[in-house]
Amino acid sequence: MSLLPQPPEGRKTSWIWKNILKPLAEPSNNFVNAIRFKLGDGRRINFWEDFWTEVPSLKLSFPRVFGLVLKKSGKVCEFGSKVEGKWIWLFKVHIALFSWEQAVWDEFIRIINEGAADSGTMDVLKWEHASNGVYSAKKFCELESALGSTEDKIWKLVWSGLAPPKVEGFLWKVILGRIPTLVELDKRGALHSSSTRCALCSKDEETVNHIFCLCEIGWKVWSKNGVVFNNLVYNEQKIFEEMLLMLGFWCKGKWHTSTCSINEFVRNPVLIALEEFRCID
């Protein structure tokens, strides 16, 4: 890119400066690939190679046109001039266009006209990932960390407001595995005992998955402490039904204008998703 500093050559060049500029020459550099030129007077932008239209390179996107024209290099201002705010292009070709090439030529002209629309007085750089065109290190780091990943819809459910903020925060920690179980404490060197077995049932290691899903004593605690304090008998089906009932109360509290009753939410949890979409719309 003509407006970016080029990697220096020569034995006496500073190796620090070489290493700083080296990534700019890599074709897979995400920072460089997000930089686009905004046309001004056209004195600093390479017409064929630079990313100043909707395509990264006119030379690569229109190889047939590039092969037809006589001028293979130069700045944008060498291929045309601005007259009363509009660019007028001047191209010379070494042979006449065939009829089937006319459509390609028309598309080429459309692309460069759109790239030249609303051109300013000076050529400038624009960062594509910001609405104002200004580079942000924070935004770039966010994009790099999310590269190749897909959005996990579970987070939308966690922070949907169905439960109090304290409960949502606790659930967030559970999903990320940030609960200080014995296994996690042992990983951090903060365990003061030699065993990582569950302190409640002593049958398996105390992981987040075990303490909340597999531990027999843990299931009894989840059943509203009735087993511990009142010697009541609960099974998994009973616990599941009570969780649905609590969810029904939360849904009715969140969507108090909903025509669905608490029992309808309990009998048909699909209504929860329908109410969420209704509110979004």
C-alpha cells in the first residue's frame, strides 16, 4: 500500500525497524487487509494495486481490463481528473473491445466511479472495522480474539434477565468453570489438603460438573433443602418439575403483560423462546 511505510532494505537498516514493518508486507495480515483508501486528489494512491474501491485490487479483480490498457502502473490522478467534483477517466487500450468484453468494462467503470464518489481533497486511510474509519487498538484485539470463533447462544440465555442479576452472575461463573472447587483450587496451588475428592459424597473428584450435576448430596441441596432439613424424599423428576415451576414464575415476572399463564410456561417451555422473540420484534 502506497500510504503505508514500506519495509526497508539494505544491510545498514535498523533491524528493529525492519521487524516492526515486516508484518505489513504479509498478505494474511488482518490489520493491513482492513485498511482501505478514501480517494481525495489521487496523488498518493496506486490505481491498480491499492484498496480504494470495493475490491482490494483492480489488477487482480479485472485481469482482462488490465491486459487491455496500455498504462500498467501509476497513481489514480494519472488515469483521470476531477472536473466539477466528478472524476473523468482516460484509458487507452491497444485493441478494440470484443462485444463480450463490454460487460466486464462497464462493471470496471462502475466500480471505480463508486470508489471515487464523495472524494475529498486529500487521499487518506480508513479502517474498515470502525464506522468513523479511525483505528482502535481495543477493537482490533477484540476481532483478533474472536477470529475463527462463533457466537455461543448460551450467553444470550444466561443474560436474558430471567433470573436476578446475582443468579445470572453465578450461572456465568459455573459455565466458565470459575467456581472454587477442590480441583480448581489444586490447579492454582491453593489446596490445603491432599485429596480433591468431593467433600459431600467422597465418590469422585470435586469438579464444577460433578458438584452441580452428578453429586448425590448436591442434588438433595438443589431440592430446596427439603431433604436436608425435613427428611423429605425427592427424585430427579420432582426436582425438574420444581425448576420448571420456578422458571414459570420468573417468566411471568419478566413478561408481566404476556397472555401466557405460569402453568402454560411450565407445560410448554417453548413459549419462553416465543415471548423472547416477541419482545425483540
